[in-house]
Amino acid sequence: MRSGFVSILGRPNAGKSTLLNALIGEKIAIVSNKPQTTRNRIQGIVEVPACKGRHAAQIVFVDTPGVHRPGSQLDRRMMQEVYEALESRDIVILMVDAARYSEPLPPGKKPSARAERESSEDAFVLQLIQKLDCPVFLVINKIDLVLRSKLLPLIERFTALHPFAEVIPISASKKDGLETLLTKLVEYLPEGQRYFPKEQFTDQPERFLVAELIRERILLETGEEVPYASAVVVERFEEPEPVARKSSKLPLTRISAVIYCERSGQKAILIGKGGSKLKSIGAAARKEIESLLGTRVYLELHVIVEENWRESRYFVDSLDWRKQLEDLALASDHKVEAKAAPVQKTGRVPQVRTSVPGTKKKGEAPPLS
């Protein structure tokens, strides 16, 4: 058997999360057409069965935020996630969006501002893989959106910049070329044992996946700066109580989550007239969460203004689900609720607020069920 870690690298909207979901067969990474949808490393585990000419394998895919030049503290945190994903890996996939690139320029013609920006961003991505001591695959995605005649020039463009171990065209959304990709990855993986139980398909806890599903609805239902200035934290996640054997009802999971934004104007957009937007976000998110958990869900949403949180290193770090679990474990050890504290002092988003759900406090919208 073979096993190892495969980090998926690429610019924003290259289709990394779509690829991960397609390979896993489950939705573990949220997807939208907005840049910087993914903010954390997300691991997905794929069991590859043995077949003629191919070993059995367990591949741990690591989805990463889109590579970009960081501006805010949130951007820097996202790029740190990328760097950490490159530290412990057996193979790296550089994913390229085939539909993003324009035709090669005729000799002597000056490139457009867009072409110059693309060239600069490509150079930034390539800098990350130049010193890697592992195989790097070039995976060209969205081939269903371009003419086949355009693929060869694009392949030549990138292979001239780096000696890729393999070049594989795919369409993640159509699941075209994925078997070829898996077979080639197994060829390069070392002999080893499973890192995770056979039935496990991600390392992400349910409460993190729930928070991401809520954030996905914000991405899909709002525009302008709101999606980028929003963060979601699940404060309470109550496991469902067993139901009677003869009952036809599914058990009920109670969830309370906070949507953080940076300005009162963003809060107004998230709530909408008469709470309509928040209700819409909550209703759509609840359906996705019920599908994920396999239970009925009672969902409360609150909106809180936390000015310029993207520039607060402490606040941004506290959004990491690993730190959130540490806070919850600490609260459990002391058998008391974690108390809300100013972010600038503790650097942690409170995981359990002392306010009673349903009460309104400054900077907060009424709960949604």
C-alpha cells in the first residue's frame, strides 16, 4: 500500500476546492466564484482501490487558500496556511485555470494590464515551487471551457518555467481526468500505512464545516465588500438527544453562530429589510447543514460588528478551528463557560458568550431560527 500528503496549490478561483470535493465525493470545502473563498487548509482523505497496474493507496489531499500577494492580516494568515501546507507534503499539485489565460501576444505587441497582472501573479506562484524537493504536478483545470487547440500553448508556457513531473488536463466540475490524476499520484507516492481510518474523509470537525456552510451562503447572497469582511464562528453546537424508536422524526441539533463584519453598513446588508437577508442566509444554510449532519437543525444567527477585524492578528488567528477547539477544551476542563473578552487583550473570538440566546446586545442582530 502507498500513502502520502498531496498539497493543492494555485491562484484564487483555479478550482482547488471543486477538485477536492470531486475527489472525496463529499462537500467538505465551500465553493463560490468569489476570490479567497477558502481561508484555511482543508484535508480530504481518498481511499484509492488497487486495480490492474495500480497499488492501493490512501491520499490525503490538502486544499489551500488561493495564492495571492497579501495585503491585510487575514491575507497574511491565509498565505501562512499555504506555506504550512508546503512544509509536509509528498507531492504538490499546481492547479491552473485554463479559461483564465488569453491568447499569446504577437511579437512586438505590448501586453495589456490584465496580462501583466497575470504574469506577475504566475511568477509569485512559481516562486513557491521552485525550491521544493518533491514532485510537482501541473494540473490544468476547466478544459471544458476552452478549445483543445489552446491547451498546448498553455502547457508549453508553463513547462518552460518549471520541470513538472506530470502535466494532466482535467475538468474538476465534470470529473473528467480525475482517474488519470489519481493513478499518476499513486505512482509517485511512497510505501506507507494509512494516516486516517479507512472510513474517514476529512479531519475537519463538524462545527467548522457548519461555520463554513454559513459563510458560503454569505458569499453567494451578498456582494461588494461584505463577503470578504465576514467571518463565522459557531458558538454552541448541541448534540441531538436520542429519539424514541417508534418516532418518525429525526433528532434535532441546536446550533448558534455569530457572523462578524467590520462596519454597521455591512451589518445592515447582512440583516436586510425586516431581517429578510439574514433569514434567507439561515434558511439556505440550514438545509445544507441538515444534509451534512443527517439531523434536523435549529439554527440561530447573530450579526456582530468587530471593526477592522481583518487587520487584527489576534482576531484572525482565533478564527482557526484548531484554536477554537483549544478554547472549547479549556472551557470544558474548567467546567465553566468561556467568557467573552476583548479581542485586543486575548486574541480569541469567544466560543461561548454569556448572553442568553434570544436577548439582544449592542452590535448584534436578533436571533434567527
